[in-house]
Amino acid sequence: MSDSPSLLFSLDGGVATICFNRPQVFNSVNKEVALALQQHLRECQQNPAVRAVLLTGTGKAFCAGQDLAEITGPESPEVAEIVEKLYNPIVELIRGVEKPVVAAVNGVAAGAGANLALACDIVVAKESASFIQAFSKIGLIPDSAGTFFLPRLIGMQRASALMMTGDKVSAAEAVQMGMIYKAFPDETFEQEAQALVKKLAAMPTKGLAYTKQLLNVSFSNDLTQQLRYEADFQLRAGNTSDYREGVAAFMEKRQPSFTGQ
């Protein structure tokens, strides 16, 4: 991996790996990390060699959210400014990247760290990992789209309780309540997460991008609108090279070779 020591980036076999690397502060986010993450997500969108994105962390934490040391000094920016300039663009980029984004939660994901993970297309975690909506413990409200995604994932009642109490949720509990996709044993977590994102990178990623766009608008569309969008995007998908390759491979009883075109 390369780049800023606080946020590592690598590209291998179509998989872009972005890794929080401030283990001494549980991978909490400062301005440098946030802006670097924004830039890497833009690069992932623009680079055709990137077919899937993996977001993870080093050490015992995935991401502990905002580095409070950066916002408690006498000349520190307002919290609202931090949210608007640093976190909101990250969430919009994650949802806007026309490629699958997988969060591999290797440890505690707290505050904005938890909500950045939940904004990803697929979330997997170590069995020892945990999720905490920690905002209420310091008198703040859940940001980074937490109030948007969490109730949609687990329902209003559970989301309200977790956000108000700040209770810790284990990876197994997160799977059970539909917050995340899967939890893997700690010993095999990295291999399992890599296998998942490599599988996605080898799939017809143009179709996956269309699926992601449909899921984005499904939050605000009614049934008739969504059916119209599905028809439109199915027409687009049917005109891709990957669709033609997929059908040909099926008919010829061979493994398809998708290109994302």
C-alpha cells in the first residue's frame, strides 16, 4: 500500500483498498484523513481499472469517528462545519461511486466510523468487532447519514434505541438485526473479506452499478416510479457487453469473462 501514512491506498486485481491507518487513536478521522478519503473515492470512480472498493482499518479499530482533539481547541472549527465539509461528501461519494464498495469492519466502528461503514454497499465484520452510535454520550446527534441508513436497515425502534442509549452492538447482533451482511471468524476475516470483494470485482460491474443506482432512488420513489426506473435500467443493462458475454457463457457452458463494459 502507499500514500499518506494515515490513510493507505492500493490497487490490485481491480480491487482498490482504502485503509484507515491511525491505530494509536483507533483510526479516528482528522481533516487530513477525511480529505484523502474523499480524493481516493473520486479516483476510484474515475479509474476504469478499479472494479470494486474495500474500506477497512488497521489495528484494533475500524474507525472511531471524528478525532475529538481536532475540534476541542480554542480555534477549532465548528462541528457542523466538520460534518458538512468532511463527512457529508464522503457519504455522497460512497453512494455515488458506480462500483461496489465493501466495508470490512476489522474492529470497533463508533460514531461517524460506524455510519461511514453503513453507507457502503456491503458490510462485513470480524466476529470480535462492534458498532456503537456514540454521539449521545457527548451530547451530539448521529451524523454521516446515520439517521438515514440505520432506521432503514434495522427499523425505527431499534435505531432510536441504539442512537439514544449508545449501546454497543456485537457483530453477531448486527447480523441478526440486519445491520450488516455477515460476520467472519477473526482468524479468517481478511481472507473472507478479500474473497468477497474479488468476487464482486470479477462480476459485471456495470450491472452492479445500475443496481446501486436503483437502490439509491428506491428510498424516495413510489412503486410506479421504481418500476419505471427498473425498466429503464434493464434496457441499459441489456445493451452492455457484459450482458452479451453472460448469455454467451451460459449457452456455451463456460465461465464468463466480464469487463465492466
